[in-house]
Amino acid sequence: MSDPQRITRRLLDDVAPWTASGPGLVGRETPVTRLMVWSSTSDTAPVSAVFEPMFYAVARGTKVLTMGANRFELVAGACAASSFGLPYAHELTGAAPGLPYVGISLHLDIDRLTRVMLGMPKGENRWTCAVAAGDLNSTVGDAFARLVGLVNSPDDVAMLAPNYESELYYRLLQSPMGDTLRQIGQRDDRVRQIKAAADWLGANNNAPVVIADLAASAGMSVTSFHRHFKAVTGHSPLAFQRHMRLLEARKLLAAGSANVERVAFEVGYQSPSQFSREYKAMFGNAPVADLRRGGVAGRG
């Protein structure tokens, strides 16, 4: 039995009490801080969300992640890591009532990850996508399995979880996913400026964007900025902001906003009709339909 298969069987045994038995993606918190178990007994259509700084492993089934030009198909035994929040779409395949999809997520402790990174030999700064995929090999998988195993020993969490989490970060930084995670604490000005631009677009999704100004703030030409931004995020700057606007709009609709037109203006659209077209293209439903039923949110 290969390492990923051995580890996925161990993970499935440990998280069985947190595995849901119904259709639709369900996320459940565990006794381990920031660790969640995601499960579904049926396949799902693509759902848009934000892939926050996170480590994610698939224990059963298949999860497909799409981030602009980048596509990752995570089968059982595969994993992925993200260095900062990115808009993405995800869908599940291969789920069935007797064999539900099971995924496990760990939101990263940025301070802890940075401390681990600073204690390691300095690696070469490389341009790379803010999401990377890998597999649960013996080093990464065993470290993750030790952390996940604490869900059944809640009295041990406070003492052991910080050490197990630091070990996982150490192994991830040594793995091919390390270049992506090093972006979190990387001191390379270019990478920091791309991240700063992405963070600004996410936090100011309703503001008009002048690409030349963003490029200048990053110390790059417009052409260079476009190329590097897309290499890291998978999106052009304007597409990135559009995704973040529409995700915010969906959140507002789910929270019971008064009407679609108000939401369109609130997230930065000047034309409600354009907002409705782009919303439907991204989510498959007109915004008024999500307003009526309270919206549908998803991640995990």
C-alpha cells in the first residue's frame, strides 16, 4: 500500500465521527483549532468561494479547484495549500451515499508558519502560483495524520496540537508546495507587492481600479504587473476584482439585503443589468433568485 493510501485510511478512521451522511457539502468543526471536516454523499455543481490561506487534503472522492487559468484535480491522497485568499470554484465528484466525499481543511496560523520558516535555511524566492497541489507522502501525510488524530483525544489538543502543526508546516515547506507557502513570509518585494495588490482588490472590491496605478505601486510596468499578477493568482487584476465583487454580493444577498439593485451598487457596479449578467454567469442563478431563497454560500 502506498503512503497516500495508508494515510487516507488512517484519516478516514479518525474523522469518521465528523463525516456527514447527507447530500450537499457539509463542514464540521473539530476539537482541533481551525481544523474542519468536509463531506458529502453526492456530487456537487461548481460553487464559488475564496480559498483562504489553508492546507486541504482529500481523503475520499475527488475535488476539482478552478482559479482562473489554473485547474487542480485533487483525488484521494492529494492535497493543496494556498498562501493567500483567492477567488475560486470547486466541485465534487465520485461521492455516493455509501462512500461519501471526505476532505479535511486546516486554516493556516500565519504567525506560526512564519516562525517555522524563519527557523529554516533561507530558500530561493521563486515566482509561483499562490495555490500548489501535492500528495500525502510519508513526511507531509504522517505529520498531518498526527494532527488530525488529536480530534479523538481532545484533552491532548492544547499540549500537542501546536507542536504537530509546526511539524506539518516544516514538512510542507520542505515539499514542492514550499515555494507557495513561502510567499506568506517572503521578503521579495515583487511578491509582496503582488500580494498587496490582491489584498487591496479584495478589500476594496467596490472601488474603481486604475491598473496603471496598481502597477506603479508594485514598481512594475503595466505589462509586467499583468503577467506576474496572473502567474500568482490565476486571474487578471480586473477578473480578480470581479470575482471578489460577486462573492461579496452573494454574501449580501444571503444576509437578506433589500433588493438586487442596491446590492449591485454597493459592490461597485454602475449597471444593475451588467451585475445580473455577470452574477448569473458565475453562480448559475440570477441574483433575484438567490435573494428570494436567502442565497447559497459554500466553501471547503
